[in-house]
Amino acid sequence: MNSQCKFKQYIWELPVRWCHWVNAACIVVLSLTGLFIAYPAPLGKSPSDFYMGWIRFIHFVAAYTFAVSVACRVAWSFLGNKYAGWREFFPVATAKGRRKTLAMLRYYFFLDKEVPETIGHNPLATTAYTFLFALYLLMIVTGFCLYSTHAPQGILFMLFGWVQVYVPTQIVRLLHHTSMYLIFGFVVNHIYSAWLMDIKEHGAEISSMFSGYRFTVHRKDD
């Protein structure tokens, strides 16, 4: 006879949760202000109202905040617990990870009815996060590259200006803009997947990003 025992376990440490929500807030602010910068509309009654300047300022503040948050999350992948560790982002690198990935693929392709239990992120999610962080890096590099052109002698231009030596400015702008839509696609999938796993696993998938705790199921034979 099989019985299921649920255990409350601390999974997501505070820096992981903070970075998650800071990134989410920054993506919303950057997207809204970025769309307005790309397709500006007259809001002020006169140039002295400085509406566009404030929108650009908010965009740049959010960009710096986002860059710091991403850097902190990368650093915590080396300093945090195993669920936040960098190895989690490359599940196919180990035989155990490949087995878990295959099991999750079988569930998503409706070959298995029962969702494989995972304590941290499931292997397909972490693989998607690897690509997401690559998009983050692309957004940061292209964004600061475009921003650096206002001060050709500045530090930002020294750090990111080299990009435009190899890539035309319009292509850099296109990459920056396109990455935003790719991140939109990830966000839609992320919200749906978190909701689905919360229902199927009953492990507090969504609330764990607030509390840090998840419920894990251990099966024992009686």
C-alpha cells in the first residue's frame, strides 16, 4: 500500500525571491517605457514639461536596477543552496538530469498521466531559464550599448561601445526590441506552467516565491 507524506521544506532563499520579483517589476517598467520610447506620443503641452525625459529617466533607472538584480542572481548561483546553484540550469549535463528531463517531456507530451515530482525547478524549467538569462544578457548589453552613444568618452561607451563596431546600431536596436517580445512569450508560459504545476503537484509552487517554502511528497510503501 502506498502512502504519501508531505513535508514543508525551505527551497527558495531570500536573495532568489528578491531577484525574481525585482526582475519581474523591472521587466514591466522597462517594457512600458521602452514601448513609449520606440513609439513616442505627445503628452506634454510644451517641451518644458519634459515628459519624454522622465520616461527615459525611469527606463534607465529600471535598466540599472535590472542589471544589478541579474548580476546578484548570477552571483547567488555560486553562493546559494543547491536549488539556486548554477548546476541546476544545466540538467542534461548529468545522467540523472537527463532522466528527469525525459520524464518531464513525457508528461508534457501526454505520454504519462502523473507529473514527475521535483523539489526545486523541474529540468525543463531550468533549461528555459538558461535561455531566459541569455536574453537578459542580450538586453543588458544592447541596452547599455545604445545608451552609451550619448557620451562617447564615458565609461559605458568604453564597456559596451565595441558592440557597434561589429553590429550596426539599427541591428542592435532591433535585437534589443525583439528580445522584449521573446521575454513576453516566456512570461506567458512561465505563469501558465507555475499555475499548472501548483495544481498538479499541490506543492505551493506559486506561494513558495513569497515564502520560500514548498511542500514535497515522499512516497513510502506500508
